[in-house]
Amino acid sequence: MSRRRVLAVAGGVVAVLAAAYVAGYVLTGQRLPADTTIAGVAVGGKSPDAAESALTRGLAERIDEPIVATFDDQRFELDPEQAGLSVDVPASIRAAGGRSWDPRDMVALFAGGSDHDPELDVDRTKLAAAAASVAETVDQPVVQAQITFPDAKPKPRQPKAGNQVPQQEFAELIRDSWLTTDRPVRVPVSPVAPAVDAAGLQQAVRQIAEPAVAGPVTLKVGTSRVELPVTAYAPALSVVVKGDAMVPVIDAKDLAGPLTSSTTGVGRRAVDASFSFAGGRPVVVPSKAGIGLDPDEMAQQLVPVLTKTGDARSITVKATAVQPEFTTKDAEALGIKERIGSYTTRYPHADYRNTNQAEAARRIDGTILEPGETFSFNDIVGERTAANGFVSGFVINGGVFREELGGGVSQVATTAYNAAFFSGLDDVEHHPHAFYIDRYPVGREATIYYGSLDLRFRNPYKTGVVIRAWVDRSSPGSEGRMNVEMYGTKVYSVKARSSERYNFREPGTQYDDTPACVSQSPVTGFDIDIHRDFYQGGQRVKTEKDTAYYQAADRVICGKKPKSD
């Protein structure tokens, strides 16, 4: 065969292959590879338009099914739409086929394709919120070692490890599992170890706490020597974790009370301006200057000598004029002149509720928020400990009731949240209970847990706000009332609306054979939207929306789980 003929034949073969290659490219854009599925829906051999229709029909029911997550015996149901997940059908079809110059894709048109995961549109803010709603129930806050001094004696609090849901990892598991598996998503949990262990706590008791209250501290004031008794500074003293060690700290505010003539024989305490209330209106109570020992300076000087003995257990201080931190002029300049919002909740009789709510209310009462200032429940009320006046009661921890110090204080937080809500204050942070408690306004309630869950709201106005809080105590046969009022200068009238409850979640059953078990009736979970409408001059000027997600509360049976037959 001549060279020219060989070249002609070769050229023809190349032309045929090229034509076939181009035809393959065209075909890949006209239909998907044979036997291709997306999330289990058959789309193989179909045109892109037909495949889109088939995928939409095939996923129509499944996309509304809840995503199930589990942790131990707990079950959580997440609505895909509320979790910010939706299927991008056109993108899913393109990812499974579409025009391609890759010969393997051309062969797959006839040899067969494979199963593909769907392409998703993800609202990352909603997905993060869904993961956080589960984490609030599953997370167990770490308990750090601490020493307080009730009755001027060391009382150590043992450290306890916690656990925490890595929320970004959990959100990715939720996204990746949707429509790709029928198995529940296992909620990932990471252990959180306390910074100081039990041995470190015992060492702090021996080396810091016991010497700190071994005897009085001598105050050298001019030519006088005054003994500051342990009972005067012990309520302000604690030994806390800082970094990976335990250190003594003294709260200057708690120390201020004892530094008066009744305890030390030195000086007269300064009195801040405050507000009293008469006929629904605030009245400024004037401030008073004092003479005495500066509590901030005292706190700084006392800490280093608490572990000393003999003459080293003394400090030199000066009695000086002490000006109030908040003066009459300061109070009058805030423009606080009327009630701008209030709320009352009721509670069934229980002695622990009377004690704990009254103590929390006492600490909140009189709190002043200057323009732009943010209220923090945990900062104002402090840790719920026996030394701070709290007793044991029931709280929700890990999705079930447990008995802990400070039980019932969430009712104070809920009442304060609603008073702030109707006063038009900015919602900075609030957390509905893990499951709904029917004595609270649905969707408008707040739980708190010292160190992890807080209630925070901000004063957005150009004038100040003062909080009034008090408890009408319950008694056998009569309910108690928790009351919070906000005073300032009224800018808005605020009203609340709510949607119907939706995305219902059914409870399961848990068995608990630990001594901490509290039996619990089941409660159905659901979601609800809360709208806050702001009015001026009778006209609605803005609206805010918030969604509360309530998990189902399992029936809790105290005892071992029965063995299956």
C-alpha cells in the first residue's frame, strides 16, 4: 500500500474517531449515564430536564422528613427547612452528568453511572442554630474547683468534668447525612476536663484556704491598730481557678459593707444614689459621701497577706474621704421618669422557689443600665451557691430534671426577659428551655446556667433604665408571683404575636437508675415563631422575629431499663 493511501486511511480513522468524540460530547449533554441515581432516585438515561422532574418527584416526600439525631437515649428531630437545608436540583443533575470531554463520562452513557449525593443549598446561619439547639440539651457544663467561706470556714466545691458538642462538626454531619442515609446522626461529644483536679483542690485548701481564715488581719490606720475579723472578709473571699491554678480573690463590693464603723471602728460608708418607686413612678434617692477605707485598695492589699502569720499578717491603710460611685447628679441625668414595661409570672408553692427567686430578685432590683449598657443575668446575680444565699431545687440539665442549687431561678430570668421584651430593649442573648414548661409564656422564656447560658439585653435608648424586681411569696394553697418592672423614658409600645406551633416532635422513654433521677412526664416538642411589634403614635414602625425550638422531653422512669423478652 502506498504511503499516500496509508495516510488517507489513517486520516479517515482519525476523522471517524473525532466525529465519535464530538458525538459523545453532544450525547453527554443530552442524557445522563445509564443506571445513574441521585440520593437513590433513578435518573439514568434521562435528558437533563426529565431528570430534574424525576428527582423533584422522587424527593418530594423525603425532603420534609425530619433529620433524626441521637445522643445516648435521647432523640432529636430537626426540620430540614428550619435547619437551612434544601436541594439544588439543577446543580445535582449537572454533577451527575452533563456535557463532558472526558471519555470515561462518554463510556458511562452506555456502561452505567453510579449513585450521587444531592447538591445542597445551605443556609449556614440556620444550620448553626439547629446544631446549637441540640447542643444546649446535650452539653454538660464543666464544674471548676472553687472554695467559698460560709460561716468563715473553707467549703470546697469538687471539680467535675463536662462535655460539649463540637457544633461545627455536628452541623457538617447534619448536612452530609440529609437524604444520604436512613440512620440517625450520632451527636458528637467532646469531653471537657476541669482546669484543676481534685488533688489540686485539696492542695489549695491546705495552702491557701485554711491559712486565709486562720485568724484576723491587722489594719494599721495612722497610730491605731484595728483587727479585721475573719467574719468581716470571709463573705467576700473565694479561691477560684485562674489559668491552671487556684488563687484567692476578694470581691471589693462584698468587702465594702464590713469596712464601716460597726466592724472596724473606722469611718462612715459612702452611699450611692438610687431609686425608690411610688405610684408607678421612680424617685431619686440622693447619694451620700463617706469617710473610711477604700474597698478596692483594701481588697488588693488583703490578698497577699492572707497566707502570712505574725506581724506579716497586717496592712497599712489610710482613712480618706470616700465619694459615692453613683451620685445624685448622675441619677438625675439619666432621664428615668416613668414605667416603660413590666411582667409578672406565677409559680406553684415551693419553699426553694421562694428562697431562690427572692434572692435573685434582690440582686437584680435597682440595677441601672446607662445608654448602650448591657445587662447580664449571670454577672448581676452571680453563681447560685449556698454562700450566695441559694438552696437546692429542680433545674433542667441534659434534657431532664435534676436537683441543684438555684433551682427556680430561671423563672426570674423569664420574667426579666419579658419585661425587657415589652420595654423594647435589645435581645442580646436568651435561651428557651430545652423543653416547654407550661407556666411560662410559650416562646418567650429564658433559661440560664452559670458559666454557659446567660440572659443578656441592651439598653438601646438615649436615656437610662432602672430595674425593679420583687417576689410575692407563695404559701401552701396559694401561688407566688415573680415581678419585674423597667423604668426609663418610654419610646415604644410593644406587642407580641405568635405563630401556631409546628414541627411537632414526639418524646421517647428514658430509664435512670442513678440517685439523681427525677421522674418526668413526657412533653411533645415543637417550634414556634414569636413576633415583637414596635408601635409609635399607634402605628407599627418595626417588627422582630424569633423562633423558639423546643425538643421533646422524654418520659423518665427511675430504675433500670427492663430486659427485653
